Amino acid sequence: MSAMLLIEQVLNGLQYGVMLFLMAAGLTLVFGVMGLINLAHGALFMVGAFACASVAAATGSFWLGLAASLAAAAAAGAIVELTVIRRLYARDHLDQVLATFALILVFSEGTRWLFGSFPLYLDIPPALAGPVTLPGGIDYPLYRLVLIGIGLAIAGGLFWLIGRTRLGIRIRAGEADREMIAALGVDISRLYTIVFALGAALAGLAGALVGALQSVQVGMGEPVLILAFVVIVIGGIGSIKGALVGAILVGLTDTLGRFLLPVLFGAFMPPSQATTVGAALASMLIYILMAGVLVVRPGGLFGRA
């Protein structure tokens, strides 16, 4: 195993992690501010991917598709919040789970009705296609490097938004005491719609960016949603910093586990068996990581106990 190959896998894990962060950041904002369990967040990831793929196919521009993914996911999120989610804030978490699970079915069947059952394909823009040579002579795909940069830039923007702006102050106050800020004259309903639309836009952007690396198909958001829940449990519910750290930990753990465990087991068993056993154990690593974090810090790395 060469050092160059290991560095490449570390970069893959970092890229995977920052994409998970875009999903987890919106999810943790919604849960932290509204106290809402939103299982339909993965459907918004899918909406962004399909909006980007369809607009890019119609116009020939990936960048117009990317803008469409943000607009479509934010609009879908705002409509869902106004029509369905708003009625669930005072309800039990079980009601929230059932209602948002129903939304998954609505989005899935609606998308299948609009685009069909066959996957769509989204090409990487020509300006970002091909590899770039990193220090040490490592050839790495430029598009994946750009994804890392976009994810980290959005993380920085969210830290600024939450920590330095009036909207961020209201979001943090709404998380701490929603009745008090409502009494101070803040339109809490409008704030909730903005937060939900922001989280939906981040999920849609993640779907569009990942869509260029894989096929765009119905149901693509649910596996990512599961990992996003793991991320916010590890990082701490309601913490943007926790979402970023947790996402990078999950991305690196999953990617390096799938790369290193087959190599490790290959030292004392046949290659085919080592690959099977290593892949099986690698899929468990992130949940072992989550359990270990919860044993030490039940509230997550940066969450409240």
C-alpha cells in the first residue's frame, strides 16, 4: 500500500464528509430550532439532484442546473413547511415521523411521475473535468477538490450566518427559548419557514453536487439521510460545528475502513474472503464510532447533555 494511494483515500473521505455535512447541517438546524424530526430531508436531496440534472440537460449548463437545485429544493422546503410541517410542531415526535415518512412517499412517487423510473445522468462541467496534480505528484480529480472547497466554504458561511448576523441571533434564540423571542416581537412562523427552506436548499445543493458523481434516481436521498442522522448524533444535535466534525469523522471512517480493512485481512486470509469480510466490517464502523461517542458523551461531541 503506497502513501500516495492512502492520501487519495483521505481526500475521498474528506470529500464524502463535506457532502454529508451539507445534509446534516440542514437537518440539525431544523431539529435544533424547531424540535422537528424530518425524515423527508432525504427527499429534498433528491429534488435538488433531479432539478439540476433536468435543467442541465435542457440548457447544457451545469451551473444553471446548480442554481435550479437550490431554488427548487428551497421552494419545496418552504411549501412543505407552510402546508404540512407547520401543523406538526406541537405534536408528538411519532406524529412527526409518520407525517414526514408520508412525505417521502409523496416526493418519490411525484418524482417518478415527472421524470420516470429510469435514472438521469449529470455530467461534470468541462472546466472541472480531469485530474489535477497535487504536491507529491498525486493526480486527483479536480471536481472532487472543488467539492471539498465548496463544502468548507459553506461551512464557513454558516458559522458566519449563525454567529454574526441578526438572522443567526434569532435562530440561536429560537433554539434556546422560542416563546421568549415570540414575545419580543419576532415572527416565529416566518423564522421557521426561513430555517426550513435554508436546510432544504443545503440538501438540494448536496444532491446536485453528488449527482455528477453517480446516477440521479428516485430514492437516492434515503441512504444519505441515515448517515446524516448518524452525523448529527455524533456531533451533537443543534450544533453546526458538531455537524462538520461529525461529517468529516464519518466520511473518513467509512472511506478508510473500506480501503484499509480488506488490506489488513488480506495479510492472513485469501484476497476474495478478505474483501468480503473487510467490506462487511467497514459498513459497521460508523455505527461503532457513533456508539463509542455516545458512551463517552451522550449529548454528542458538541451537543448539550
